Amino acid sequence: MSFSVANFKDVREQSKTFESFVAFNGANFALTGDGEAERVNGRNVSSGIFQTLKVQPILGRAFRPEEDKPGAERVVMLGEGCTLHLMTLPLPSNTPTLICSASSQSLTGVASRSPST
């Protein structure tokens, strides 16, 4: 099904049938740290995606509901494969900030390649 953001929020708030209701769509991003931009495939997702799929990030934390709100700090979760590739980049040891499609975003964690994690 396809919903606008406003319709998604209405359905999620009014739903009495579903245990959870999340949104996602595919997107391409230009990801940079301190080096050249790199094109990566990704997803825009709403908070609750990890709880709905009954998985946890292998590092860091899941997205928080307040991060869905307009004006909230932008956050990004990297996939395990992307993270292994980026380990060669000079990123800070504390929670790094990455530039993702020209927007500064805080790294919240790393998602597993396997849905069984």
C-alpha cells in the first residue's frame, strides 16, 4: 500500500487491528565521512521498524519515536556490510556524524545483514 506521510500517521494512530504499523521506502543516498561521496542504496523508515520485525541492531540503538517528528535531529543506521566497508574511513570513535545526501546525520547503530539477529 502507498500512503502519504499524513495518511500514514493517521492510520498508525487510529489502528486498533495491527500490533504495529511502520513505513519505509527505498532511496539512494550519497554517503560521506571525511572522504569522497559514495552512493549507497538505503531505506527511509519510521521508528518501530526493528520492534515490528522483532530484531535489534547489532550495535547502537533502534530509532526512537521522537525522531519521526518534523524538525527532529536526522539519524542514520548503517547496514553491517556498509559498516565493514566504511571501517577503513577516518571516523571519530564517539558517535560519528555522517553526511548523507548533503544532510548531517548522527549514526545511531548498525543493522544486521541477517533478519534472524
